[in-house]
Amino acid sequence: VPTNGPAISLLDDPVRLVELAIDGLSFSVPDDFKLIFVESGAITVRLAAPGVQPVDVQARVGDLSAGEGYRLYGLYFEGVDDAERHRSLVAQLNN
């Protein structure tokens, strides 16, 4: 959930979820995608899966790199209110 602008899904084109781990995630977007996060900027990530109540996680942009035609973002989770539900959601989403 960007602080300015509408929410985006990391599961829908043109965004591509690269990795989801217990401590963060990475995703890529094409260069022409209208989304720009600054390095060390804060963001809220909502993790959700069928049958499990969503959890909002505070994250920080830790890595930002550009490739040929895309940008790769690495987010690091900083604030998890319900650690058990967070672990459960990450495990379910990785299956």
C-alpha cells in the first residue's frame, strides 16, 4: 500500500513477485510502470490468503536496483503485530 496513491497487487501483471520470505519480499516492475519507491522509504504490505485473515506489515525499501527494462525492489519487514499469523501466511503463500 503506497503512502501516496492506490494500492497495488504484487500478484497481478505487470508487477512480478520475485520472492516472499519471513523477513521481506522482492518484486519487479517495468520501467514504464507508474510506481516509484525511494530507498529506505516506508510502506505497508498487506499479506492475505484464502481462509486466513489478512495481516498488515510495516516494511522499508532496502534494495532498489534497475535492470534492462525493469526496476527491482527489496522490502524488509519491520513491524509485525501477529508473528504467528504472519508466519502462517508466508508459508501458505509460498506453497
